[in-house]
Amino acid sequence: MTQPATPASPSAGRGPLLVVFLTVFIDLLGFGIVLPVLPRQVAPYLDAIGLSVEAGAGGAVLGLLFSVFSAMQFIFSPVWGRLSDRVGRRPILLMSLVGSVVFYAMYGYAVSLPIEPTVTRSAAVVALGLVLLSRIGAGIAGASVGTAAAVIADCTTPENRARGMALIGIAFGGGFTLGPLIAYFGLALFDRARWGTGAIASLLSLVALVIAATVFHETRRPGGPPAKEFFSLGRTAAVLRMPTVGLLVLVYFLTIFAMAGFESTLALFSQQAFAMSDDANFLLFAAIGVVLMIAGGAYRPLAKRRPETWLLAAGVAMMIAGMVGLTAVAAGVTGRGLVAKPGDPWRWAFYAAASLAVCGFAFINPSVSALISRRADPDRQGEVLGVNQSFASLGRILGPFAGMTLFSLHVSRVLPYVLSLVALAAVATVLARVTTPAAGRPA
């Protein structure tokens, strides 16, 4: 029999928690740099092969480029989680960061292929192929968030689990905040070259790799439960059959689906509804990241006074209210063929609605992860949290694809936000069952 792995002592977990925060934060900087510009950088190549973003087919291709990143996370998150239960967290995190360095650099090269004065069809096909390959590779590399969550589970007690999981949310918020800002200011170093976004993301991932390689110490001893079937549907199904875990995974999937539909269409919506330039769009994404980071910071002290179930319900309510507001803004601006100038009330309504939706998501994310972790076998934290991240990735596959496709189908641009509301309504219907404590586990 293989000796079960022993978690690190929670009292000795501050160092690993800090390193996980820094590595996830810096890795997410790369994601935050690329996300705001991907639709705009890819659009000229789509036009060259006759697939305009304004048409349904062009929107579907953009949705595919967003979704394939998460498709790889859907496949590989449980794999990395199971492998980390066996060989340890450190090698998985290091391997994922190496991949981020390589594939963000590939993205920079892909979008640097000439587009002036006119891009040829063959060059556009090559560029789109390389962008697709870079998104696939970066998705595989980025499938380690579940492993990072397992590090937090290794280093925290059940009572402090929610506060620990909130660190990942804060790191996401920080990445979304500083990523666009770094792109906004840093691209000046590269004379606004199109390849600059990929170069900056790759360099920052390299910084994260150096930090992890030199500072991070293993939090889980190798030699956990045998994990011979890394691509096992049966093991995934067994995780989903754990009491209330399957419902929590469903809640997370639907929430991510709703949020991803908003995120993927934001760059195009801000351009059409508010005529925002690329630089203004960077600042918009940064502002959303600030809200996400502040909400994540507010969550941690609240987690001391309120149970995760209460915080989860509050997050769902805020996110629904925010999506209702976004739907109203889309109907009131693009639905009427208007462009809201700076200072227009519609702009303020948009900022308020987006902030409310983001705050709700910031409460849902750590609440679900903490509840799942507390209701899972301690020797299977990497696997169980990996499955949760896998279904979150499925939401990021379907959400952008559906959002970008629906965005291009109607001039009002309201359809993606209506679909997000439908998904959140489904979450609300199962919330009571989700927040019922599992037998033998604290809520």
C-alpha cells in the first residue's frame, strides 16, 4: 500500500501561501494583458479571410479562440490535480509557468505578422493558426489553478479555508487590474508594436517562474493515493457524486459561464456602445480588476463572521442584479443605435452594473472553492479542486463561444447578457440544496 500524502502544517503555511499568491498574480497579469486586445488584434486577419467580426461566423471564430484556452483547462485541470496529489504541487506549478512563458511569446509572434497595407489570405491563415496554437498551449499551462487551490488547502485549517481561497480571487483581481495597466504603459516601450502584448505577458510569466523555482517549497509530500488514470471519466464522476459537491460544481460552472459571456464581449461592446479606444479599453479592464480585487479583500474579513453559504447566496444576488443592469444598458444604448459619450448617464449605469456583477463573482468564487474543499477527502484535494476548475473551464469554453456568437446576431448586443441571466436564474433555483451541509461535514 502507498502511504497517503500528509498535508503541510497549517501553521507553517504562510510562506507557500504568499508564493502561490504571487505566482498566480503574476501569471494572471499575462492573461489580463492579452484579454482586452485579443478581439481587436485578431479582427484584421478575420477580415482578410472574409469572416468579419460583425458577421456571425467571425464572432464564432473569436469565441473559439477564447474558448479553446478553457477547453484545455477543462481537460487538464483534473489531470494536474491528480498528478499533484501524487508527485507534489511544486513540479506542476513550475511546469505550467514554463508553458506560459513559451505560448504567450508565440501569441506575440502570431499577431505581429504584417497587416499593412493589406494582409494576404495565406498570411492571415498562418496568423490565426498560430494564435489558436498559442491559446491551446497557454490553456494547458494555465490549468494549474486547481493545484494552486490545493496548496491553499494544504496550508489552511477548515475554519480558515474560505479566507485562504479568497487569496486566489484577490490574485485574479490584481492580475486583471495591473495586466491592462502594464499593457497600457508598457507598450510604449515597444513603440505600440502589436507583438508587445505577448512579449510583456511572456516576460511576466518568466518572473513568476523564477519566483516559484527559487522560493516555493513543497506543501505536500509525494506518494499520495495511486493515480494511474489521469484522464479518468470514472474518477471525475465519482467526485461529482460526493454529497453536495456535484451541485457546487454545477453552481460554479453556471456562474463562470455567465461571467465569461460578459468578459469575452466587453472589448467589442465598449467599442460599439462607448467608442472606446484601445487605451481606454485597457483602463476599463483595469478598473474591473480593481473592483474584483477590492471585493476579494472585503470578502476575507466577512468570512470570519459569515458562513460560506451566506456569502455564496449574497454573491449570486449581486451578480443577478448586475446582469440585469448590463442588459438594460445594452438595450438602452446599442439597442437604440446610440454611442454614449463620457459623462452620459448610460456610462455610469454601465460602470455600476458591471461593478455589481464583478463583486458578486468575487464572493461566489472563494465560497464555492472553500465549501468543496471542506466536503472533500483531504487526500484528494488536488483531484477534487481540479475537477471543480475543470468544470469552471467548461464554463469558459461555452460562455465566450455563446457570448461572441450571440453578440453578432442582433444589433442590440443584448443577447449575451440575457443568456447570462438565464444561467444565473438556474443557479438561484439550486441554491437551497447547495447550501445544505453534507452529512458529516461542516457548512
